Amino acid sequence: MAKIIRAKRAKKSSVPSLPKKPAKKSTARKSAGTPAKASPKPAAKKLAKPKPWTAADVHEAFSRFRNANPEPKGELEHLNPYTLLVAVVLSAQATDSGVNRATRALFAVADTPQKMLALGEDTVRDYIKTIGLYRNKAKNVIALSAKLIAEFGGEVPRTRAEIETLPGAGRKTANVVLNMAFGEHTMAVDTHVFRVGNRTGLAPGNTPLEVELGLERVVPDEFMLHAHHWLILHGRYTCLARKPRCEVCLINDLCRWPEKTV
């Protein structure tokens, strides 16, 4: 009988694994427990605080404004104290030229509170629809007209407190009306006056009221009737927000702004 020889099973050859790449040595230094101190930055030099204006400086500045423009006029067109009040209320967040374009036709048909009330809010809205926030402003114009008739005999009151009770009228509005309509020595601070007061160092302040009170303290009484007009015009046409025209500024030698270009 033939002998059955069983072949031994060959052992499976194990596939050798790829050799592992040696770990890269970290080039970063081990922390010594506390982070390395950064080299100290050189301390920034403090800008010297500008010297405040002297009384002689202020007088000189406003003398120059007066010589250049003896009778400055506000640029809002109006026919009487009432239309001036309405124009100033409409000028909030709008340009004077834009307000004038809308009010020429409006004031031709409604130059008293009685006539304005007779037009009604919808018609007033149509006249001023080219002005920003015209819907709310039309509502204020009708409401202030009604209040003037009911409480002030249809006349614009002559005190700041009373004007400020009218819808849409604030302190700046009251100051403009008192100054332009009644010749009061008030200081109306708009964005231009606020910028000029701060940039020049004439009357720095964080709020319009601070600038207003500061200007009232330093501006001589002989200039107060026209002072806010000179400052508004200076800010609107010379001391511009983005690119001030220092080279043609009447008071560039007096100005305390450290970044002026002359």
C-alpha cells in the first residue's frame, strides 16, 4: 500500500512592514515654564496739549471774519420768523440747498401756520418729499403749526424754552430762530460749528452743548450776532471735514490743529 506523504503546509510569509520614518526633531525650544518676555516697545510720545486761545487771538480771528464778510447771512431761504422756523426744522439731516428747493414752492402758498394747517399733512408731504425723513417732518410741520395757533396766537415765541416745546424743534433750532429772526446773541452749533470749535481748539467739547457754552464764554459780545454764521460758513467752505483747505484759511496761523497743512 502506497504511503501517503502529506506535504507540510508552507508557512505564510509575513509581509514586512514599511520602516517607520524617524520622527522629526522639534526645532521649537521646550518651554522653560514661563514664556519669553517680548522686547518692550518704545513708549509713544505724548502729543503736547495745544495752548488755549488767548482773548487777543479770539478777537483777531473774528475781526478777520468780519472784515472778509461784514454781514453774513444764513443760507436757508425764508419769508418771516414762521417760515424760518419751518425751514430749520426741515433742515435736520438735510442740506440747506435741498431744503430751499422744496420750500420755495411751499412757502409761496403757506407762509403762516394757518395756511400750512389748511394744506394738510398729505399736501405738505408732497411739497417736501425730496427732503430726507419727509414723512415725519411733514407731521412735525403740521403739529407745530397747530401748536403755534393754539398756544402762541399764531406767532413764533421769543424764548428758547418755548420754541423747544414745538414738535421737531430742539436747542439748535431755537438758537437759529432767536438769532436770525429776533437778533438774539445765541450760538447755534451744527456739525460745522462743532467741527471748527474742536479742530481749531477755539472751544473744544464732547457735545454740541459743550461747544456752544465754550464759544459763548470766549467770543466777544461785539461779534456774537454773526459769530455762528461765520463759523458755519468757515466749516462749510474752508475747514472741511475730510480735506480742510488750510492754505486759504483766514485763521491758519491762529488755529491749534496739529495736523494743519500750513
